[in-house]
Amino acid sequence: MSKAAFGPPFFLGLNAAVNVVRTRYLLLALNDAINWARAGKESNMKALWFAASVLCVSACATAPTDISLGEPTSSLKAEGAGAMEINNEAILVLSIGPVGTAGTYQFQRLNESQTDFVEKPVYLGFGAWGVGDKMQRPDDEKSNLWVLDQKEINFLIKKVEAGTYVANYVSWNTFNGVSSGQAWSCLDEGAYAFEILPGEINIVSSVSAFPRGSVSRLAAGTTDEDVLDQFERTRLNHPDLKGEPVLVAPHAEARWTEKEGGLFSADCEMAEPGSLSLSRIATEADAVAAPDDAELSAIEAALQNLKNDEAKEAPEGDTQ
């Protein structure tokens, strides 16, 4: 379900502050506040919670540069995991395009039977002024906020627990020249699922994860080679990030009925019991490979044998 909201209401006005305040937690707090305002669920308790969130935010620029696989660091512990075992941790990287606004991409892990979401979503937040989970770009490739390069490739990064993740929600700030607002999309009518492998740097493309019209998607024509080349340059600012990256394509499509959340629940993070289904989609691995020389020879021999049999069965004097 995709929606958009515009106008001067209090919560939407606060949304503009994300673009100038360098903190990841304020981004998420504002996002929640806007969702509540949109649903018409404002209450004194929520207003108090929002105010407290703003007052106790922690300043943060881009993603920590000490992220790594192995022992979780003090500055970045795995999300969506709880007491996660070290050997089941993974790095989730989302490749996106130029960043000219603020927003959040959301992934949610499935349970072992792949019939429901588990725990809380993994948020990959970003903002025009560096807020969120965006990897630091190389010093000689700094972004120009005022003149966006549509072919620019950026990366959002989080340490997560390995498993099957559904790209189920995206939201971002909007501005129509007069008023600010927010657009969002819960992909309950069809969201792609990805297998995030343990011990790997898993790169998911925003093009394959989120629909057209979502903010900061990779530019059309961006190749896998482009993504990998840029990642190798960008990771120089993250020296503890060891290992070869793996490009992860979707392997299934998830559908579910969105369940109404509680007081502190974010949109699209819960499904009605029994409503979530997972359908396998065709992948490149499913494509029929071209026959090799041995197979071609066998096919040719079979055809020749067929011709020989037809010739034996033909009446004498019959010409072909």
C-alpha cells in the first residue's frame, strides 16, 4: 500500500528537521510521529514519548567505520537478533543512488518456518546531511547536495542476524515547493525476499528490493560491476570490513495482510496470523544452460539414428 502526505501539520513540519539534524534516532522518532499523525492516532502519551525521544537522541553522522564481521563492536551491535550467536551474524548492505532527502528502508526477517515476521524490523536510514546508516564516501568522491549526480552509488549498511529478509517498507520526505510531507509504501501486496548469508557481506540492490518511485533508487542502467567497483572504493573508509561482497538477488515474493500495531509499533512490521505466504520466483540459476560439446554430440547422434531408422522403414523405391 503506497501513500503520501503533505501539509503544514505539526508532525509533518517536524519531519523537515531530519534534513538538518545529524542523528539517526531523531530520524526514526520523526518517522514514527509522522506515521501516527497519518493514521489519526495522536494522543498525549505519544506526544510525550515523541518529545522525550527528541530530547534524548544521540548525535551520529554516517555509519560507524569500525563495522566488521566477528565480535560485535561497542558502537554497532547486530540488529534484529537479540542474543545473536557470533557465527550467525551477517552484514546487510543496500546499494542506493544519490541522497537528496531523508528516509528509511525497512527489512524484516522471517521465522524458521517462513510463515511470519520475527522481532523488530531492520531500519536502514539516510539523510541529505549524512544522518543514518550511509557508508562514508571516498574523500575524492564527496556528494554534492545541491547538484545531485543521478549516477552516484551509495551504500547503507547494518550488521544483522543471517536469515530470510523481506524488503517490506520504505518512507521518505517530500517537498512540493510549498509544503513538506512524507511518502511511504508498505509492500504487503508483494515484497521481495532475500537470503542474507552468515559471515558474508550481502549487497542487495535497491532496484531489486523496492518498487519504481521509491526514493534514492539506483539509476537505470547501473550494472553489478558498477556497484562492486564503487563498493571497493567506499569500503576503504571502513578498514575493519573484511571479506568479498556477495550480490544477493531476490528468491521469493512475500504477501501478507498488515496487522494493526500497538502503541509503539511501526507500520508494516506485523502480519495477521496465517496471512503471510512466500512464493518462489525464477532466478538466473533456474535458467536452462546452453548444451556443452558432449551434449551437442549426443543430440547430433540421436538425430542421425532417427534418420537411419526412418530410412530402414521406408518402402523400397520410395525416394525422399
